[in-house]
Amino acid sequence: MSSASYNLLRVLIVDDFNSFRQTLLKIMREIGFKHVDSVNSGEEALKAFKNSHYDLVLCDYNLGSGKNGQQILEELRADRRIKPEDIFILLSAETSRNVVMSAFDCEPDAYLTKPITTKTIEQRIKRLLNKRNELLDIYSSLNKTDKNSTITLLEQKIEEKSHYSMDCQKLLTDLYIETKKFEEAEAICRATLEARSIDWAQVGLAKIQLARGNAAKAIEWLTDIIRAKPSCMKAYDVLAQAYQGEKDAEKLQNIFEKAVDISPMSLPRQLSLAKIAMKNGDAEIAANAYRKTLRYGLNTPYFNIRNQINFAKAAVKFYEQDPEKASDLVQEAMKILSTVNDKDEVMPEIKTLSKIYSGQILGLQQQYKYANDIVDPILKSLENQDDISPQIEIELVHYHIFNKKIDLADIKAKELVKKYSDNEAVLQRIDCLMYEPVSEMGKKILQNENKKGIDFYKEKNNLSAIACFYKLEKKYPRFTAVKLNLVQAILGHMKETGKEPTNIERCKNILTFLHSQIKNGDTHFERCQQLQGMFSTLIIQKGENNA
């Protein structure tokens, strides 16, 4: 594209420093651009896009207290206010790994580090505009719904041996996969990889396998890609799709954990990690992922009431498991919950949940009077309501448990089982309130995972048995059989390695809970008594006679 054509294009400069905006404005005018606007914040940039269309954006990554450059780009894409042919260049003086990975992860057209010279920016813009000009008909076609027309244009451009054939091949591969032309897509990827190792071609082959229904092969290839290139973020995303298809929640969580470790400021991945970790009962991972989603997403749609209330829920669950480690998170949760009721736009159900979670936290902190002061009015208001949501009913049972109203909690839990006896999805959520599973899925999980732990124990692999039972206990904190097995595995480990204060304390706490739960004549009573005797004997033998 000749510099004479630059005066037809509209440019937007986004930077919070006036001196740098003026410098960029001068550079762009010297290059030949005539229509150049500048703003000092992300909010002003989005307003500018509502009033005008811009062909080229030069945006600083860090814009002070508002939205950053990545968030602007993602919002413009989500709202389709930026077209495939438009150019978005991120500028940054940041050198931290998190920011650099975040910038590359959102895939701007270019990423330039400050300080920037006139020559550097002119050369980069010239290359990008030349590419834009040559592929303009393809970009225009991408805006339409006729994929076959776009495919034809891409095939023609590749046949002409365009300077941008590689870009065309990447786009064409994705369109072939979308239209189920798998052989054609595979041919492009393999031909590309014969010349050199390219991330998109490697991931493309795995996407083809996944689309063909061969998830195992896709997982194998993607795992190899990540092992060789840990920063290939697209591989993590496709691998997550594969594990979702396989319904492997544990491995899905693991891949999201690895992905956010590499690129922690990716909000979709942080939120996905939070949700799957909570489903797996891993409240520590869930709470921290929700916390980062809110922290990094402060000026984005991710900072919403639903994510805030889910953070509070995860923080409460983590606090139940480990009060010391979760204390800071719970304090943050209480601050959030205290502000929810002041917002007029918040739905009544969310306000109710916020009070219940506050009552749960206070109960866990043994501040029962304050908890009752908050939740008793809710209980009274719900007495004559028939349309209470399952979530509120379940969280109220948790509230009773955390406030030591165990008998009432058990009665209410059994009522819920009867009420939702034909609703498997709700029964799965009720499982965590029960001493044994009531859902078909819960029964299946308990049978399979419990058997794994028992097999480890029989093989005298006590650490693996403990890990297996502990994972189950986090998800189902009241299951009697799991707790008994966990105690037995810990005792086996202490017999081999000696007493450890952490294990002694864990056994004490579990056995105390079981004694309050299991009465004489119950199925598990005899075994509980036997384990108590084994624990007491072991502690005395180890010199801890005050157990």
C-alpha cells in the first residue's frame, strides 16, 4: 500500500500519557495519515468506536486505572466493532512475563515495545497495511456467512503463491475443519510442517483428530505439543475441549491449571478453572481462580455479581476445609457480600444468597448469634414460599451445618432428597450434604474412586490411598465410608513412617466428627470404634498419650 493511500484511513491512538500521544500523533502525520484521533483511556476508546470506525489502532497496554489494551481489543472483538481487516497494534513498556504472555495470548496484529522509533513503527504499519490490502477481499468475505466463497478466495490466493500464503493456509485450515473437509485440512497442515515447525499446523492436526471423533489421538498429540512448546496457548484450549468431550473433570482441571500458570491474565481460562475446580470439590483452586478472574477482570464483563457470589461460595468452602489458609480469601468475600445488598440492580435471589453465605462464614467462625441475626429473617420470609430455588435450599442446609444445627440440617437434607427424587442434577448437588450418595452419579463416583483408594491401601501404597480418599472427602465432606477409609489409610501411613502432627490432628478431627454422626447400632459403628482404638493405641505407642 502506497503512503499516498494512508490519508484515506482512520487511525485511533490510545495512551494515558499526553506526551506520548502527541509523539505518536506527530509520527502518524509524518508517515502520511490525515485522519488521526487520540484518547487517554480505554473507556474513551470504546466511545470513539461507537461514533466512528477505525482502520488502525495504536493502543498502549497499560492505561492506568481503567481498561487495559488487551481488554479493549477483546471487547471490540466480542461486540464485532472491529473487523477482520482492521489492524490493532499493542504498545507496551511492560516487561513482566504475565503482561507479555497476556499480550501475545490475545493475538493483536502486532506487539511493539517502548520506546518506539518512527522507523520501527512505519515499517511495521507498512507491512500490515500491505497484507490488509492484498487480503481485503478475503477479510470482507469472512464478514459474511458463506464459508464456501471464502474458501474459494483463499484457495485462489494460495494458488497464486501470494506473499501471504501462510496466513491464507492457516485461515483455510480452520474453514476446512468447520466445513468437515478434514482431508483437505490435514493436507495443508502436513505440507506446512514438512517445511518447518509451525504451532497452528501442529494444533490443526490435533483439531482434525478431535473433529473426527478421535479424542485419544488428539490428546496424545496436544500433550506432545505442550511438552515441547509450553507457551503454545492454543494447544491448551483444544486439549481442554478434548477433555470436556471425554468428561474427564480431573484432567480438565489440570490442563486449565497449567494454562493459567503460563498466561494467568486470561479471564476465560481463569473462569473455566474456577468452575471445574468447584465441581471437583477443590475449593482452594476454585476460590483463587475466581479471585483472579475478578482482579484481572475489574473493568470487564467478568467483574459481575454472579462471579462475585461464586467467589464467596468457593471461599466459604475453602474456609470449611482449611480456616487458616483461607482466612484472607474469606475476608475478601465478606467485603464483597457486604456490598451486594446495597446495589439496586442485584436480583433478590442473589441478595438472599449473599446473606446466607455471610451466615455460613460467621457460623464457621463460631459467631452463631451474628449468623442468626442475618439469616433468621430470611428463614422467616421463606416459610410460606413455594418457589424457592434449589441453590438457596441447599445453601441453607450448609448454613445449619456450619452453625452446629446438625439435626435440623439432616432433616432438611432428607426433605430435599424426597422433594427432588426425580431430578438427578439437583440430587448430585445434594450429595455433598449427605452421609452417603443419593444421586446415581454420586453412587458411581463413590464406587469407582473409593475402590481406587482401597486398592492403593491393599498394595500398601498409603500415600496414594490418602490422596484418593482426601480428594473424595473434599467433594463429599460428610460421606461416612470415605472418612473411615481416610482414617484407616492415615493410620497405615503413620505405622510405617511415625507420627506427624498434621496426620494426628486430621485423624482426631475426623473421628470426632464420626462419633457425633454414628450412633450405637449404625452400620459403621463397630468399625468406627475399632479405628478409634487403633488410633489411641498408635498414639500411645508413639508417646502421644494425651490424644
